[in-house]
Amino acid sequence: MILRYNINERINRYARVLTAIEQGTDLYAADSPLQLTDAEKQDVLKILDGDLYLETKIRLYVLLRLDSELSKGQATYNYPTITVEHVLPQNPDGNSTWVQWFPTEDLRQKYTHRIGNLVLLPRRKNSEAQNFDFDVKKQKYFSSAKGVSSFALTSQVLKEKDWTPAIVDNRQTQILGAMKTLWRL
């Protein structure tokens, strides 16, 4: 799914997996067609470590799977629409703390769409978060008349006092480590 293989590539892979099953091949062996190749693993990591938000067909599913892993499968959500929110906004106000923490447009572009800067919110919460400074955004995520965010991925943001490049880098590294373990990358 992450590599966005086309229908022919998927059918070919399924055929190889079915053949391996019929032949009694160990599907957990490294060379099994069920397992990702080293090249596929590297390609997946490249996508996860890039501008994931721009991968519109997969971003929500990746973040939901990550959230499930972080909550150890304990969290369940019953929202009509779940959205992906940027902590560092896409278009911060020129007088905001965002511009102090990320002083150049190049720096903001480097971090804005990366997985370390993304969280999950119900649609009604996402519309509240907007481009506010970090303290206000945290308050909007976690406490309002409309309730609180129950996403494990989003709750991680609450413990942070600031949201600087170093913090996003650290979160990016932690999330990639979790995904590497989860998907054996």
C-alpha cells in the first residue's frame, strides 16, 4: 500500500505468494514472496522519512496504524471523520512563535509535512487548531467544550513545552524506529 504498487504488480505478487503456499515454502523466510525485499524496505523508509503528508492516499492509514501501535491496540475511535493535522502549521503567522522556532521558509518547509510534525484529530478538533501558537494549539487539541483528543499519537504532543526543529527531529526518529520495528523494516 505504501509503495502504491499498481494492480498488475499486486496480482503478480499474490500469484507468487500462492505458488509458495502450494509448494509448502516457508513464508517467513527472508526470500519468501510474502516478505518485503531489502529494496522495498528502503523505499518504504524513504517515504515514511519524507513529506508523508503529501502522500495523500496513504498518510491517514499510516498514522492510524502508528497510533494503534502506540496505544498497543487498546484505543478505539468512533469519529465520522479523522483528519491529519500539522503541529507546525503550513502557513504560520509572521509574528508567531512558529517563525521564531522555524525562522526561514526553507526550515519550515523541511519540517511541515514530515511524520514527526503530524497528528490525528477528529474533523471538529482540526478546525479548532488552525494556525495558533503552540500553547494555544495544545489547549485546543486537548481541552475544549467539544471534548479531548484520545489519539495516542496526538497525546504525545502534550508533554512538549516547545515545538522546535530538535523536538520534531527527535519525534521523527522515535516514530521511524517504531515503524521499523512494527513492519520489520
